[in-house]
Amino acid sequence: MDKGKTKKELLIILVAVVAAITVAHNNPFGRMFQPKDRQQYHYNEGTIFGTIYHTKYLCDKDLQAEIEAELQEVDASLSMFNPQSTISKINKGESNEADEMLSEVLKLSFTINEPPTAPSTLQLLRSSMPGALVSR
């Protein structure tokens, strides 16, 4: 697999996760209008997906625990670097059951691009998805 493409995909996932945490965190729009003395920049870093991440955000509290919890959920479902992740187990033929996160990612990908017509992994995933996709 192309390393540049993999890094780009991981960056997109990380940005989406951080955005989701920010939106889900108590009234994020109200925070934009808080006095600057209550907000501060927070810098977090850690390791995930076989690489290092760095975040910087303006907030009244440090969200590192929430960020890491979300990243761990993504890792457990979608990481190609975690041999115990859902996608890794499917790719190795150890499972044919997609969890909720993988199902959602697949559903979104099908809205962007028509799925291939024949791969057996796709057929297995479709049959195991909660709220499975309707065959086209």
C-alpha cells in the first residue's frame, strides 16, 4: 500500500475524530464567545495507528483524555496497524462481522463510490453489518 496514501487517510481520520470530539463537547459554539482568559491553547501528543499525533486547540479544558478515547475506538475498529482491530481480523479471515464504526465508514464510502461487484470480503461485510446495506 502507498505510504503517502495511508498517511493521508490517517490524517483525515484524525481530523474527523478531533472535529467530532469538539462538536460533541458541551456547547462548543458557546466556548467561542467565552472570555479569552478562560480559554487556553492545549497541546497534546501521543501514539496511535503506528505513528505519532500532535493536536493544538483552544478550549477551557484539556481534552486529551477524550481525544485519546476516541482515537482508541478508531484504532480498535479501523486500524491496519492493530492486529486485533475489526478490519485486521476481517482482512485475515478471522471474522466476517463489521462493528458499528466500520459499518458506518463503509456506508459512507458507498455513497461516494459505487462498491466493486465481486469481492467476497465486501459481501461478508454487508451481510454482517448492523442495519446492513441493501444490495444494489
